[in-house]
Amino acid sequence: MPLISIILCTFNGEAYLKAQIDSILNQTYKSIELIVCDDKSTDNTISILNAYAQKDSRIKVNSNLNNLGYIKNFEKGIALATGEYIALSDQDDVWALDKIEKLYNNIKDYDLIYCDSLFVDKNLKSLNKKMSSSKNMISSNNPLHFALDNCVSGHALLFKKQLCNTIFPFPKLIPHDWWIAFNATLNGGITYFNEALVDYRIHDNNTLVLNKNRKSKENKIYKRQARVLEFYKKCPEHHYAKKILLNLELLYKKPTAKNNFKKIALFLKHKEELFIIKKKKSLALIFYILKLYNKIK
């Protein structure tokens, strides 16, 4: 059984951390190492981690000297991995005990595999909604599928370590899971395992809730343009998607009325690729794109 490295990033996670760690250590797939990178927690997170590490030699705890933020913290953890495969973990979820086994058995020749997630409340009670309820969960080897949106959640993925040859360094403005997924489409591709293997806990301090905070229109434009620019630079010269990404980046860079019109035309021309993750039928998707003329996408 090849070694699988599980990267757990923590920050003030004492409330739900034990349940997450227990679900990792009790996986049916036993050949694992748990690499924890703590981002200067000020609560009891480190004490909890050290107590677990004293009892289980598979756990390696790393304490950051400076706060890195979640993207760079995951980058650090992934760089420390020694396994042939790498999985990522948040600090507040609970994994199905056969999650790693099922993902490993089904990754085959792909570079990355990911599963669905069930939304639960802070007490792990089902909210009767899955990640797949709002997004199309796709298998893909097309980078345009991930140019504007992402359906691959870090807590749900497993990827081959060879992908690390292309993902470093992580851009600061692209979530780590989105960046890994985009790179996977340029290499061995992505496959989806249609089963919810994670209880994704919704509470006041988790990433999904925090990311819903409103940002200024100018900030959204800047981030979108910066992300598309990174995707463009990463795309190989010979790849047909590179020209499309360049055109899109230039249109975001100068958001004039004329360029907004050109952007909508580009969206419509490539809607089956750029909006494949959106859960909208053909006509509804066209209306959605037209409404983007005065919005940020």
C-alpha cells in the first residue's frame, strides 16, 4: 500500500478538531501520514495536536513562526508530504472512514480525484444539501472548465504527488484547491467519485461562510483579472485555451462598456466550457450570461 500524506491546516480550531483527527486516524486505509501545519493558533489547538502526536507516530505537527494564511499554509504542508498521494483536510469536518480507500481505489490513471460532500450543521446534523446540489461535479481535462469557477473542494480531493512538479508556488489570489484542480486538467486530468465522503460542517467561522463577506466591485474585478492572468501564464503555449484566457484577461483588465460587451460575446461563444460547472440548462444559462453585462464574473 503506497503512503498517502494527509495535510491538515489549523488555526484556532479547538472546537471541532478532535472529531476531524479521529476520522482521519481511523481510516480503513492505514498507510497514511498526517502532516499538520498550525498557523499561529492562540487557543488550545496546539495542545490538542501535541497530545495526539504523542500517541500516534503517524502525526507530524509543524507550528508556523508567522501567520501564513490558509493558501500558503497548505502550500507549506503539501511541500512536506512524503507520500505518493496527497489528501487535504480542513480542521472542522468529519470524513467517512473509507474515504481515502475509495478515492485511492478509483483514481487510476488520473492525477486527481474528488468526491461529493454533505453539508451539516455545527452538531453534524444533516442540512439535506450536498456540494453537488449547487454545482455540476465534473470529470475534466479541460482548463477552461476551471477558468471561472471551481467544483473541486480541498477537503474532498486526493492527488498524485507528481502534480507537485507543476503547482508550486501557489498564487496568493487563487484558492489552493482551485489552483490544484486547474493544474490537474493540464496533466493527468480529474475524475469525480459520485459519493459524499465528507461531512462538511457549516458554522460561523468556516471558510464557506467567511468567503460570502461582501467585497468591493473594484476588488472583485482585480481578483478576477489576476486569477485569469495566472491561469493564462500556466497554460502551455500550444494549448488552444491559452488564447481564450488571454482575451478574457485583457477584457477584465479594462472593464469598459465596449469590453464588457466583448466579454459577454466571449462567454456566449464558449459557454459550454466556461460555465460547465453552473447548474443551469441552456436557455437559463444564456439569460444568466446576458445579465453578467453589468455584474462581475
